[in-house]
Amino acid sequence: QDVYKIGGIGTVPVGRVETGVLKPGTVVVFAPANITTEVKSVEMHHEALVEAVPGDNVGFNVKNVSVKELRRGYVAGDSKAAPPKGAADFTAQVIVLNHPGQISN
């Protein structure tokens, strides 16, 4: 969701856990930048967590990564179990529910 630099702590990406769990000590990879780092701590509402589960909005401190390297929209995932990757292309089916005016080719 976002990335912050917090004095005395360092780089803190913030976002929602969609699947799996996020624990301190986990090695994560950020896609599509392919940056690998270790999670130092996980917090929710200023309280340290042993693990974050799906649905939790958390901030997590990462080692040796600057705020400039990470961007809003990057996906963090476990580097060992099906790490996230950027897609070269994809096929989508789009349904326009409401469009004021005319859509042309």
C-alpha cells in the first residue's frame, strides 16, 4: 500500500496480508523489482505481532532496503514458496458497467 522511512527503525512497507502469514525472520521478495530482504518485525496498530494473517493491515520493518527502492503497488511474497513475479503480458476479460458516451474501436 505504501512505504515509509521511520527514524530509528528504517524502511517500513505497509499493506494488507492477502494470503499466507507474515512473520519476523521471513525472507521476502518484492515484485516486480525482485528485491530480496528479511523481515525484522511486524506491527499492527503500533503493537508487535508474532505473525500477521490474511486481512491484517500491517507495517513490517525490512533490512537493508531504502524507501527509494520500493514503490506503492509492489507485491511482497515468501522467497521460498511461490515467490511473486512480474508478468510480461496477460489476457483479461473486461465488462464496462457504465460509460457516459460512446465507446469506439
